[in-house]
Amino acid sequence: MYEKDGEKYFIVDGHIHFWDGGPSNQKNRYGKGFTGCFYDYHRNLSPAEEVWTLEKFGSYTEADLMHDLFEVGYVDKGIFQPTYLTDFYVNGFNTTERNGALAEKHPDKLITNGAWDPRDGEGGLDELEALHQRWNLKGVKLYTAEWKGESKGYKLTDPWSYRYLEKCEQLGIRNIHIHKGPTIYPLNRDAFDVADVDDVATAFPNLNFIIEHVGLPRLEDFCWIATQEPNVYGGLAVAMPFIHTRPRYFAQIIGELLYWLDENRLTFASDYAIWKPAWLIEKFVDFQIPEDLQSEYGTISTEAKKKILGLNLARLYGFEVPGEAVPSQDGQPAANRVPA
């Protein structure tokens, strides 16, 4: 746990990877470009002392991951979110199988989510069930802009997507993580649009839709959808590092999210290995909305930060939280927002 000023924070990093994006696994120029685009995010938004070489970034080790997350990164639980990209990488970029092998070695710290693609049809439903049996999945990660042959993406509202969501419901896979954020070369920007979220959220009220990257750069669209759909959550991967490079912009992002969703539906994520969790956690615990923006956004309380940094995902995934990390029940709201 992270501790500051006598407060303890139970940390759940909800969006981590153990990828192989190095040259030996790159199938074509798209694989090289995808790794390079990820690296540009890492290099441009990280503190200078946290920047890796491109070589290490492409193929970091198990020891790197365990050190950065659990030895010095304050993380109590990490959730792997797979991204296969088999059109770009020989063995896939970041697969359930690769993540899961590591999670099996450290079951007290790591769990792996699965993935599915509606373009795989009936056979993919069988594969999803096999993944669930193998890894006891509590969640899946969807990548609607992934290329597959001639197809350059799909929508959550496609008929086969509904079949897969129905299968998740049947299997008890309740947490549906969906990349709806910035594009990555060579994927198409519009394939990450958030417009298809509200329909499936309404259709499947027993599933939790965690929208990774909170729809950026479509934050307003995401907020309007999430405010009407109580089972839609905002994953803060990609939004978090702006706390370093553009803190005022981050204040606007988190202020809008707290206004529309409140502190119970926001989840922390480092997006490791694009960024390391330690500096993100430290800066977020110390962060406050600038005074000149508080008339619109109010302030962020310690209780709200505890929920965002871990307690919300602990609730969704059923993680046990030590009592000293649970906020006191003092009857005060976790976020001191300005009344409408």
C-alpha cells in the first residue's frame, strides 16, 4: 500500500500489460509502428528520469514488471488487460496466455483478463469459454479498432458483439474493459469512438463497462453517456500522466469526471509499461484542483482518492481490502462538489 500523511491507500492498477513488442516479434511495419507510437506516449508524458530506452520498452522482463509494480510501485493488485494484435505481431502483442503465465506465478498480486473479437464468430465463443475455464476470468478487454484481415475494426453494437456479451453474462464475466481512447498507429481513430457504449450498457445492466482512457479525446461524449448509464465506469489510463505534463488539463479532466460520474465509478490505471505507477500515485495523492477551478469542480477529498486508486476496482473484482485502507464513515461526501 501507499502511505502518506498517516493515510493508507490500497492500490489496484487496473490496466497493465506484459507485452512483447520488440523487433523479433514484429510481423511487419505496423508492429514496428505500434510499438513506436506507444513509446512516444511513454517518452513524451513521463518524467525524464522515468524514460526507458526503446529497446527496453519493447521487451521488458518479468523482473522489471514485478519491481516496478510491487517492489517500488505501491501496487497491491494488478489486472492484466490483453491486446492481441496478431496481424502486427508474430506471437501477439500482449496475450492472455503470456499474461496468465505470469499471473499464475504471482496469484496473490496479479490476475489476467481475457479478450474476444466478434469477428471470430461461433468458434470465438468456444475460445472464450476455454479461456474462462483456464483462467477463471472476471473480466475481458475489448479492442474495437484492432485489424483483422481486411477489417479495420468493429462496433459493440454489431450482432455478434451481443452474442459475446451474452456469453460473458452466462459465464459470470462481469467486467467488460473497452479501449475507447487515443488512437495508436496504424489503427483508425473513429474505431475507438464511444458512441456504441450506451446501447450495450442499457442492454446488459448486469455487466460493468469500464471505458479505458475515459473516451479521450471524446471526454464530453463519454461523460454524457456515463451519466445516464449507471454501469459505465471510467478507467483513467492515459488521463493520469497529464498530471505531470499538463496538471491544469488533468484538473479539467478529473473535474468533469467527478462532476458527471462521481468518485465511485473512476478507476486508477498506470497503463504499465507505458508509465510506471509510483510517480502517478504519488502525484495524484498530492494533487488538488486549482483554486480558480474549484468554483466549478470543487475539491478532491482523501476518501475520493482512496476509492479511485483502488477501492472501486476492489469492489468490482472482489478483492479483500485491509481495514486500515478503508475510509472512515464520517458521513461526509467523498468529493466536495459544487451543487448544481
